[in-house]
Amino acid sequence: MDIPSPPPPTPIRKEHMMGWTTLYDRPDDPKAYLARNLTWETENFYAAPLAIRNVGSTYYAATKMQPKPDKKLSNSMKSNYVLASDGSVVFAVVYLTSVKNGEFSYKDMTEDMGPNESKAPPLILNLLSPLTDPLCYAAEWRARCRVYSKRFRPKTGDNIRIKEAWEPYGRDFEKVKYYRSRGVYRSHKNQQLVRLSSHQLAEATLIKDMNPR
């Protein structure tokens, strides 16, 4: 009896849809895969990531573009960034990622596109080259990232007051430790456990008095 041969391995294929690229084979290490994506060479320059960090499923990369000897970067790069003494620039790349049915999808955007996702950590921001225009999309994006990094982050046991009452929970909450869950608060008004939105936390203040509101 003939023994059927196993099917050939499914190759990594790419499918583009609305700016997204889908890999039918999920990479073992998405961060390493994206780092390879950011490493390339042309006749004029080299490019490689200096650092990559993720916040949830979004990856932020500081990518250095280094001109080759006797070569220069494009006019757009030179007009948008202050070049280093060696003629190089470091800019940010944002990767949105998704895993569904075993497939890995990603969408990349550079900072000059003003991505909505703006939670790049200071480690990434501090590596970026200065910008020539303080009002450009990249500058606005960096500013949003800085605001996020300095957001109000209560510790377990802290009592906070949100700006507007959230009924039926009120305005005052205590951050509590609840198993392995993060961002859980107990309402002072009815003792219910809830999660507060980033907008509520952005406008919250630390309180010392315990008169529930």
C-alpha cells in the first residue's frame, strides 16, 4: 500500500489589505521579525532599529538611517530632521499587530504620518533625532507620547477622585489588587469593583479625605 506523502509546509505568504500585511505562518518572535523588517540597505544608506518596545500589541521602533560614504539621505529626510554629525537620522516607526486564526498581521507607519497610537515609551523617544518643524505631525505625535508617559498612574491602595461622577459608582475609588488583573478599582460609594477608562484616569486626582462622592 502506498503511503501518502505529507503535504508540503505552508510557505510564509504575504497578503496586503488596507495597508495590512498578513503572514499565514505566525513568527515565533514577532519583535525579532519586525526588527528584520526594519533592517535594509540601498545603494545610498543602511537602516536598522536601535530599539523596539511594545505596548500591548503595538510596537514602537527607533530606526537609524545611516548614509554610506560619499552619499546623502533624501531631501525629505534632511528637511524634516536635524542630521547628526555623521549625516544620520533616527526616526520612529509604529507597528500595529494582530493575531487571528494563527495568522500574524501588521501595519507599519512612520511618525511623520501622525499615528493615532501614541504610547511610545521614553526610551524610544529619547533616541529620536530632533525635528526641524515643531508643528509637524511627528512633533505632535511625540508630544502625545510624552503626555501619555507622564500620565497619572495610581498605585495599589491609592484613593482617587475622577472629574465627573460615574453612576452608580460615584467619583471616589481605591485602586486594589485583584488576583492577576490590573487596573481594578473599588468604588467608595457602593464597594463595587470596576475598571476606569484612560480618559477618567487622565483627569483624576489623588485624594486624602475619605468622604465619598
